[in-house]
Amino acid sequence: MPRKCRWRIEDAFCLTKRLLGLAYLWVEDTNGVEIQIVATWILYAVLNDLCAQVASALRPTP
């Protein structure tokens, strides 16, 4: 993976964690960290989809 792409992924993850209030890890166990990461991405995907649906619904029809 190119270095620039890797940093974009890390930046996106950090931004997502901050926006969702998950900037700190709640657990120290590897499995717990993995669960928190997956849960964060799932919640982000759901919120992103919801925002897109709301924007689409509020867009005036021509």
C-alpha cells in the first residue's frame, strides 16, 4: 500500500473516532480493540448512509 494512501486511511480513522466520541480505547485486550474498531466503522457507515438519505429527501425536486 502506498505511503500516502496509508496516511489517508489513518487520518480518516482518527477523524471518525473523534467525531463519534471514540478517541480513546475502552479496553486493552486485542479482541476488544478489534471489536471497538469494527463497531466504530459500522456506526460511521450507518450515519453516513443516513445523512445521504436525509440529504436526498430534503433535496427539492425540479
